[in-house]
Amino acid sequence: MSAVGKRSLWRDLSLPAVMAGFITVLVGFASSAVIVFQAARAVGADQAQIASWMWALGLGMGVTCIGLSLRYRMPVVTAWSTPGAAMLVVGAGAVGYSDAIGAFVLAAVLGMLAGFSGIFAKLMKRVPMALAAGMLAGVLLHFGLDVFVSMGTQLGMALAMFATWLIGRRLFPRYAVIATLVVGVLVAAGEGLLHMQDVRLELATPVFTWPTLSWSAVFGIALPLFVVTMASQNIPGVAVIRASGYDTPVSPVIGWIGVVNTLLAPFGAYGLNLAAITAAICMGGEAHEDPARRYTAAVAAGAFYIVVGLFGATVAAVFAAFPKELVACVAGIALFGTIANSLATALREEADREAALVTFLVTASGLSLAGIGSAFWGLVAGGICLLALRPSAARG
């Protein structure tokens, strides 16, 4: 056994690592949980099923963070697919709940196969990054717009949240979204917009749904969810790992995340993947001055994720008590950076720019044909444009 394998968790664990794990979960949850709730409602989940989603996602993130970090003694931080959740809000269409669950299982199996087979990187090269980024930007566009739409009905609250985000981005960027959420809650409470009477502390009860599948679920949810999760979540996640100096074996990590995701998908775990932004918290010097001991921060994050999942019913009730404008503002503001980065990536290469633009516009339009959502049709339209325009560009 190697020296790395002999490391002791309890000897390596430290208070800074535990705090880094806590902040990782806090930032990840506060910045995107509202989008997950919107996604669950978009596919027809009731309150009990939404609580089950939180249980499954929390358990899945916790198990993968702890298991993979201990296995490789490197910080491996996982997250739910925020772009995937946003895609469900926009592209779920009229797909039934059990069909959506079947699509989640299929997407997870595809992720597992892409990991264990070693074709993850090769497969992603088949989908031009410009088109994937254009699709992602189109999916997320209306979240950004909703921040300003909310000002038409709740001007004071929306302006206060937007101003808090601006100040936070300048003074404390890591916690800007959390501060925005706190200010939104305080303003909503002051205006009597919170309805917390139904909130009580209770454990989540997992709700199993037998998966079914339809063609609209396959092409409208499963395949776009797989592409978005791989291209916009796992690839940046790998980049963060490499930039932090860790040589984590990517293929088995992606594969095992897919295994856990497949097992928990019938309970609502729609998409698990490598984290990027929050992962950097566990991989930086704040977690521990010794890079070899930072894996304990990811283990701590996993423990906190499990606690959040166990109390998923309470979490669901809290967010159900928020006014819709607060939810819209937090979701949109949390996605500003992702929208900007996606647009920048989509339009970076001149040869792919028009095809990426078409992908973005078709996806953002909300077009639905044959029960299949706009994310898929955006990729199709962009791919056709790419094939049509690249030869002429080459001749020029």
C-alpha cells in the first residue's frame, strides 16, 4: 500500500478543512437550490417528491464526496447539475413524471458508461464546445431576464438583492450570492411576504418512482441533460482539479458518480457531476496549507450534504415559503457568471460563431416540436448550420 493510502482521516482532519467543507455546501446550496425546486415542479413533482429529490441529491453528493475523496486521498467534490436543472425548467415540456425519472436514469447510465469506458474526453470532442455553450446560454437566458422582470412586481426587494450582489462581487465575491439571498429573505420578511407557518423540522422520506421512458423524454431530457452535464459541469470540474495540482483519475471518478446517480435517480437524483466553483474552496489554501490533507475538506462537505439531504422536507418547505420574485432573483443572479461564460465560449471562435448563435436563439426560444424541448432542437439547428457554413468558411 502506498503512503497516500496509509493516510489517516482523523489525523489529517482540521477545523479549517471542516469549515471549508461547510462553506462549500453553503455556497453550492444557497446559489442553486431554488433552480432544483423549479426543475422538480416543471416535471410535475409534488411536495413529497421534491423532498425526495433533496434526499437523493444530498445523499448522492455526500456519498460520492466522501467515498471518492477517501479512495484517492484527493479532494473530489461533486454537485448537482445546475444547468441540467435549468434545462428541465425550460425543456421538460409535457413529459410525464415517470418518463422524466426514466430520462434521469438513462442520462446517469450514459455518464457511467462514458466514464468507465474511457471515452469521456473523446465523446465531448464530438460536440463542439461552441454549440454546447450556446445551448447552455439559451437554457439559462430566461433566468437572467427574470431578475429584471421581478422588478416590475417587487421593485424594492429585487433592487435590494441586485445592489447586494453588485457590492458583494466587489468586496466579497465568494459570498455575494449568499449575501443576496440573506438580503432577499430579510426584505421579504419585512414586507410580510414569507409564509413560514407550514415549515417544521422533519426528516425527508424517499419516494421511489418506477422509471418509464418515451421518445420525447429521451430526446427532450435524457440526451440534452447528459450533454449539458458533461460539457458544462464535468469538463470544468476536471479543469479545476488539474489547475489545483491534483492528478485525480478522471474516468473512474466519472464512472462511479454515474453509478451512484443511476441508483438514486428513481428517487429524484436527476444529475450528479463534478463540482467546479465550489470544488475550488476545498482545493485551496483555506482548506489546509498542506495539499495532501485537503481531501478532508471534501469529506466534510460530503457529511454536510448528507445532513442537508436527510432534512430535505424541511428544506423544501422553506423554499416553498419564499415569494416567487425572491426565488427568481436568487436563481438569476447566481447564474449571471455561467451565462456570461457560456456566451463568451459560444462566440469565441469566429468559424463557429453563427452556428453557436443559432443554437442559442433556438434554445432560448422555448421551441417544442413533437414533445421534444428546445435544448435538443438548438443543438440540431446549430449542428446543421455548422455543417453548412464550415466548408464555405474554409474556402474563404
